Amino acid sequence: MMSKFDELINSETPVLMQISAEWFEPCKVMAPILKDVASKVGRNAKIIKVDIDKNPNAITMFNVESVPTLIIFKKGEIKWRQFGIIQAGPLVEALLFS
């Protein structure tokens, strides 16, 4: 799993990772927003979701203080990071211009 993840975040294509908890209301609110972002960026970016209940090590690995936490990776580097509910427009902008 980790090698595939490393391969994904080290690529030229930006990756938006949402670290969330399925039961937490703000994370549920982000689901349709991320679908909207995916439809707008198409193949220009990838979007992945990491559930902290299924992957508790993600909390320490990515220094998560609150969910949802959104992180954009490109070429293995964190280019952008924010937590809370974020609308599609700023996310698309951050993804395409990171």
C-alpha cells in the first residue's frame, strides 16, 4: 500500500488528499464538494480520501489536528494544506496552480 501511495504523491500530477472521518458531519459535507472538484479538474489531478478510523497512523504521519484536513502533494512535496470545509472553487485553484 505505501509504495503505491508514494508513487502517487511523487508524480507530476497533483494529488488532493482528504483526511477525514466518515461519521463526522464536516467530512460528510466535503463529499459532494470533492465530487464537484473532481469533475472540474478531470485528469489534471487525483483526489484520494483517507479515513482516520481505517488508517489511524495517518493522524501522526500527516500531523492532523482536525478533520477534514486537505493536503495537496506534487512531486512528493506538500504544496498546500488546510483544514475544515473548503468550497470547490478555491480547491480547484489550489490543485491546478500548485
